[in-house]
Amino acid sequence: MTVRRDFAESAGCRSDLVIGREESFGAAREQLTRGGSVLLHGPAGIGKSTVLRSLAAEYARTAHTVLRCSATESESHLPFLALADLFGLVLDEVSDALPAAQRTALESALTGRGESTLQRDGLALRLAVLSTLRALAAKGPVLVVADDLQWLDPASAELLGFAARRLGDTPVRMLCAVRTEGPETEGAEYDRHLRASPPDTRAVRLGPLTRAQVSALLDDRGYCGLPRSTVRDIHRTSGGNPLFALELGRALAESPTAPRPGEPLPVPTSLRALVLSRLEMLSDEARRTLLVASAGARPTPALLHAAGRSNAEAETTQAARLGLLATDPEAPTVRFAHPLISAALYAEAPAPERRAAHAALSTAASDPIERARHLALATTGTDPRVAARLAEAAALARDRGAPSVAASLGLLAARHTPADSTPGPDERRLQAAEDAITAGEQDLARDIAREVLTRATAPGERVRAWMVVIEAAGQAIGEVDAVFPQVLADAGDDPRLLALVHYQLAWRGLVVQGDFAQGREEAAHAARLAARAGDRRTELLALAFQAQAETLMGHPDAPATIRRALDEPQDPRVACHHNGAGSSRFRWLVMSDRLAEARTAATALLREARRRGMAESEVHYLRFLAETELHSGHCGRALELSRESLTLARDAGIGEGAGAMQAALAEAAGGDVERALALAREAVRRAEEDGDAVYLSRALAALGHASLVAGDAEAAVHALSRVRELEAGAGITDPARGRWQGDLAEALVRTGATAEAQEVVDVTRVHALRLGRGGVLAVLDRAEALVRAARGEHRAAVTGLTSARERLAELGYGLEEARAAFALAELRAGRPGRAPGPASYDDAARLFRRCRALPWLRRLEASAARAALPVPAAALVVPDGLAGLAAMERQVAALVMEGATNREIAGRLFVSVKTVEATLTRVYRKLGIRSRVDIVRLAAGRRSE
């Protein structure tokens, strides 16, 4: 495709550099850092020039000379033009270093005087280019930046290739970009350019962006607030090409009206120009055949024949020769070479021709859903017969697990429904909005509901619309807090409508106010109202909410409420909903240490949610499975599931905070600790922005855990202390809800606050014993053993850790078992009089490897390395003045006496520098001194005795 220069990327617009290009950018940066060269390649508009500019700006700072050229198609016939761009400004610097024959040939080529040619001055010119680069490199590194190599004039390309192949170790790097049309032909295209590049050149292909990356790019360029369904269409139509996506976004922003359901996106003239020249080479009949193909969902030659295109094979063959269709002998489907071709063809066709294509497909298509859609697009105005067929098709799509399709068909049905029909157009719109909620398209659902509320007067329709608005808010329910008085007024005294409202009030009490008791009461009231009204669906949802609140509160009625929520009759959609009874049962199983049953339950729920196309539920159940695998010590699997859940959440814009929270825990266990900290902070930020008290405590618990794994005990204490305050205020007494108490106790021990750590263990143990939380009790015993070790009670600590490890193994908590083994190894390796060594850590290392707990393995290796170091005698002699310090404080003070820096102390004790600084501050205060020098004086006084 030929990209017109009038809408090519602006040289000054660089905000999309890191959007979707992290991997490619990193590969190119690594190659350049090593002193190698890079060839960026990919189709038109994929972002090659943008990445090239950014890399050039980054590496220009370290280069002595930067040579640039950017060729264009219109100038590619002018010989030596690129060479003039590259050397025109530097020739005077190096001309004296060139032999006379080379200087004359090069000056003639660059200035156009003397009519130099490759045929006549070939060798002299080739050697002149090579000598020029070597002369420039003698003064410092040279960076050659060349964009659009495909338009380089042949003479310049030949000369640069000759020099590039002979530069050897000369410090000249080449950073180039070339257009390649696609996977089918790009190999031969960029191979030719690679042969003209230095031998160490790395080819880096820029591929299409994902939907989430396209969404981020559009937001970054100011096209924000687009419905996710529209972003999905932009991604599909652009094929993930960033330039095409931005042009489509711009066209939508400039269009006075958004495209109606079922209609394609408006394709701007700038993008139509990319393909219309080739369309003009088609016959009129071939063009009509391609129009029918562009209107169909899965066009095949058989479908085109059934739609009246009798010469479909010959006409599609002609289109394939022109590069409009992709050829694949194995696939019968007629596939356009790029989605944009189909969109431009459809957008260019007159409206009567489009309707005629849809009319033909409404009888030719075999699928009833497709037939109904085409019938709607072929019909103008209201038509009760068409509306009824579309409503039936929407119900069929819903049953097939395609709620997004159902929503689109429902909106089409509403458009063709007469105002005085039963059901009316607004009732069908609300059904479409509810389907959009199921599909994870909250913004579309919200827009539909708001539109209905502008004219609806019937209480049932108004409350139903308000429910969509509230559901679409998700965890940010606080943003719609002001609507509840209006909703209650609309509901009047109708128990069915009031049940819906009180169910949402239960969520408000939980999420906005963080009050589990209030949420439980509202849910119980909603269940009673729904039962009285015969609304089994709302009753089941309310009972499930009540059961989950009681489970987290440690309420004794939780098992009985779960059984009530699971009683027949059941609503199939509620049964697999992430807020249904199945979800409540899963949470109860996890908290009761029944991990195998929890995994089975979550797997079944995920399978059913996927079958029904319930996007938000799928995100939740992937996270549930990741949580179960993490508890079981399957860190690699947990990492995969949590990343998948977070990707889906970001793509759909639902549950991103919860996804980041679970991904942080998984990264801390089996991935990258810095990534874990970043995700946990994101989860905290999102929860605070949404006013979500429920997930704020979960996010803070993840942040505290990641900080502990990173060795920053002070930060862990700060985050986990906030969790303790939030959960106490919310009435959460079951320690199995977040299982953060053991981490808090361990972090407190590491900061020297052993008394507070023991208090955390004692308070938590009371609730864990009452509720029979065996896993929590074992972790508390491990934490208490660390307290005893800090107090010098080594025998009791060893006994406690050994017992905790055995019980954690029996319950199936693989990672917690490994952590207990690690603590035991550290305790034994650090005992006075015992010869330390790496062998002490073998068992813990084996368990961490089994769990694929990479961050913990790295931590263990560091600890084992420290244990193997010889311990200076001075470190074993603690001055009397330090006797009143806590264990951590004594260790830090002793290492200061050795002369260790804060960073060295942090490395030896596997804590952060910030923790060392905070500990020293406490040491100064307790000893009544002011600096490290005073500690050293204490040591000197002790040694002189």
C-alpha cells in the first residue's frame, strides 16, 4: 500500500512510542547498545518512523556524528539524492582525508557537477563512501539514520550497501526502516535490505497492536471516551495498524453522529485513497461481488453464488491478482488482504447498493442470526415483522453465549420496532443494555440506559434502566451514589422493583462504606422482597451476596445461607455469575482450606461463563483459579492465569483493580518483584479512585506482601497496618479472607517490633481457632516462631517452624510450606556455634523450585551466600550498651561497627536501604546518640577493655 504523505505521522508527535512497542523497542535498544545495527520493518503506518525517531533521539546523544536521510517515492529516481542528504553537511570535514580521485568522484556525485555515474566512477565512489564513514568514525561514533529504505535511489543504496559490508569494527551503527507489505512477501523484501546492511544488523519486525494497545493509543491522542464496542470495531477495521486506527478515531471524532448498530465505521477519505485506486481496476460486476463479500460475516464462494453472484470465482480471482483479497487454497472463505479494504469498499458504495447486498444475503445466509441482521440492514423505517425476527435472533445469540451480538441485534430490533408495539422499542433497548453488561461493554450499556431514562415514564422501565447504570459503574459504584433516592422513588412500593434496588444498596454498603454488616442486612432484605414478588433471579443474587458477606465476616450463618442460595429452582445465568452462589461457595471452600474442591468449582464456573460469553465473570473466575493455584504453590500456573485475567480486564475495562491485585501476588510469588510492586500500587490507586473500600484492603495486602518479598519490611508494615485498620472498621473477622496477618507479623519482626508482632499473632489466632482456619493457624505458628527466634528462643523457634511446615504440607499450601522451610534454614544457619553453609538451604531450595517461586529462590540464594561468608569476631561480641536493642537493631548496629555502609547492610540482611535507615534512627534514639560514628565509638570502647 502507498501511504500518502499528507497524513503521515508528524515528526513532532511521539507520545505513542511505548504503546505496544515495548518488546520491539527493547530489542532494538539492546542491539544498538551492543554497537550493532538495526533494520525496522513492517507494513505502511505500523509505526516504523515513530520508533526510528525515538531510537535516533536516544542514541544521538552518544554519537559524535549523526547522518540522516528520509527518502520519498517521488524522489526515488534522482541518483545520489540520499547520499547528498547523508554527507552533504559533513563533506568539508573529511574531504582532506580522502584521496584525490575519491574526493573528486564524491563531490561530483553530491553536487551534480561533472555528471558522475556508478558506471564510470563506480570504484572511486564506493571507496569514497567507505573512506568518509571511516574518517568520521575516527573522530567518534557515527549513527546513520535512514527511513523508508524502499524509496532509496538505487545508486545511493548500492554505495551504502558496499560500505556497510566492509565497515568491520569501525564504530558506525546503522538505524534503518523499510516497508514490507506482509508476512507472505516481507521475507524477500527485507532480505534484500539486510544484504545491504552491516553483517551484525538485527531485523526487528513491528506487528499490529492489540485491542488494548489501540485503546491506549486513541486515549493518548485525545480520542478518549469512545465506547469499547467502537474501539473493538476500530481495532478490527484497522487490523491493529496504529496509523489506520488513529485516522478512524479522527473520523469518528469529526463525525456528527456515531454509526448505528450493525453499520461499519466511517472510513476517512485519507484511508479510502489507499485502496480505491486498485478498486477502480475492477469491473463493475467484480466490484459488486466484493461489496457482497464485504457485507457478509464469513463470505465463501458458495454464499456469493447463493446471493446471486454467478461469476464469483472469476471475479474474486481478479481481485486477488490486484492484491485486494488474500489467497489461501486451504480456506474456502473469501478473505480481504486487509480489513480496511473491506471497510473502504463498503463505505464507498451508494446506500441503495449496500441495501441490495444485504437483501441478497438475508436469504442466502444459512445462519438465522446472520439472515436477521441482513434483513434489518436491508430495511428502512419501522417494521414489526423485521423487529420480531431480530428479537428472536438476539435471544438465539444470547443462548449461544454471544451477548455482544445479542446487544447489537437488540438495538437493531428497537430501531425497527413501532412506538405503539408490545414490547416497545425501549423495552428492547433495555434488554440490549443488559446483554451489553453481560458482554462486558459497560459504556454501551450505560449510554443505552441513559437514553431510555430521558423519556421513560413507566416505573418498571425506569428502575430497570437505573439498574443498568448502577451495574455499569462496577466497583466505582460511589460515582452513581446520588441516583439511589431517585431509584427508590421510581420503585414506589413494588416489592419486585424494591428488591432490585436493595440488592444494589447492599453493594453500596459494602463497596462505598466498607460496612459488611450493613451490606448483609440490605441483601437479606432484598432476598425477602424478591421472594415475596416471585423474582427468583434477584432472590438468588441477594442470597449469594448475603452468603459471601457472612463468610468474610466469620458469621456462623454463612454455610446455611450458601445452602439456601444453592437450593432449587436455580437460574442458570445466576448459577455461573461471578456474584452468584457458585462464587460464594468457592470463596467459602478457599477459606476453609479445601483447595482441591475450590479448584474444581472455579474450573466449572469458568467453563460455563465462557460458554455463555459472560466477559466479566470470565475475568473473575480466571482470577479465582489463579488464587487457588497460588495457595497450592503452583506459582507458574498462577502467574499465567492472573496475567490472562488482567489482560482480559484491561481489554474490557472491567475489574482492572482486582486483576492488578491478583497479578501482583502472582508476580511476587513466581515472576518479578518490581512488577509486583508496580501492579500492587496500581491496584491501590484504582481502589482509592473508585472509592472501593472492599478492594482497597485487598490491594494494600498485595502491596504489603510484595514489599516483604522485596525486602522492604518497613513498607510492608505500613501497608499491612492499614489493612488491619480497614478490616477492623468493616467488621471482617475471618483471617482467611486475605491471609495477610502472617506477613504483617513477619515484617514487624524484621523491623524489630517483636511485641507488636506477637500481638498480631495472638489476636488473629483467636478468630482462626473459632472458625477452624487450619491454614491460617499454621502460618501464624510460623510467624510466632520468628518472634521467638528474634528473642533468642532458638529451640522453641525450630520446633514451631518444623510443626508449621508439616501442617502446611498436609493442607496443600506448597509455597507457605517452602517459606517455613526457608525460615528454618535461616534460623539453623544463623545459630551461634553452628558452621553455616549453603547445604542448610537445600531443602527450602527444592521446595521453591517445585513451586517455581523464582523471587523466593533469588532471596534464598542471597541468604545462603551471606551465610557462607566468614563472620568477623567483632560481630559476635555485642557491647553491653546494645543489650536493650531489638534483634534487627542489634544486627544493624553490629554491622555498622564493622564499617559496613547502609547499602551493604541492606544486602547482608536482605532488607531495603530505607529499612536500614529507619532502624538506625531507632538505634540512635534508644542509645541516646546521634550518628554512626557514635556506634563505632561504642565498638572501640568494647574492644579496648
